[in-house]
Amino acid sequence: VLSSPSGAGKTTLSRKLLAADPGVELSVSVTTRAPRANEVDGRDYHFIDRTRFSEMVDNNQFLEWATVFGNLYGTPRAPVEAAMAQGRDILFDIDWQGTQQLREKARGDMASIFVLPPTIPELERRLRLRAQDMEHVIQERMAKAGEELSHWPEYDYVIINDDIESAFAQVRAILAVERLK
């Protein structure tokens, strides 16, 4: 599991890991939010409406799910269980709420990494630099960042992403250690 507040670098680290390690498969989350301009349905998220999401909750089709910034996000159970049955490592790019739920279900079979920004001003700079969100969304993300950051002690590993290549090397080292267990 990779978690962080928006803008700390978890998605960049996830993409780098997926490109570098064919033994890792991304768990593609389901969400009710609208896709961003560069996102592709089925690759970045499965975009569905709230009615379908509720049906999936009622049918126990999620390993975890949560409400984040007014939108629903969840990890579909079937593809994760199928990949694990084939002996593949599954990468989860999820928040602290989802990590807590996964930990309850996969206690001995999961490693969690929290990605911290080097500073709060740097986190805000990164959010603005990526130019994906309107100003009010950036402000909401910054307001929520404090709460998200407070959960770092719940994770197995913590990485401070002050340099993406160094942070990536740390993620790879953690994966190597976890595989040796």
C-alpha cells in the first residue's frame, strides 16, 4: 500500500514501480468522481455512478471503500483475489481509511508505506504545479492534508519524498525486503 496526502508523490511512485517491476500489478480503484483530463477509465480508475457503487457495497464486492472529498472510492475484491492467486504482488494507491480496512482483512500479507512531502509549503507548490485542480479544490486538499498526515505512524514504512529518485529507490528496497519475508 502506498498512501499520502494529494501531491506528496504516491501516484508518481506507483507509476514508476509498475514500469520497473513486472511482478507488480496495480489495483485499479472504483470511484464516483469525474475523470480528470488525462485519466483513462479502466487504467487509472473505474468511473461509475453512486447507484452502481452502492450496489457493489451491498454485494460485498469491495475489499475496502471510503468517502474522500465527497466522492466514493473502493477496491474491487475480484481482481485483487485473482492476481494474488497467481502469486502477483498488488499495489494499492489508497488513503489511510482504505489502508486501515485492508489491514483488518490482510493483516499478515501486506506492507504499508506512507509518503510524506518534505514540507507543507512544498506540498502546496506541487498541487499547484500539477495544474489539475481548481483553486477551491487545492484549498480543500491542503485543509485535509493535516488530518491525512497525522496517520503516518500507522504505517510500516515512511518515506520523505524530497527527491523522487531517492524515494523510488526506497520503495524498491522495501518491496525487496518484503518479498524476502
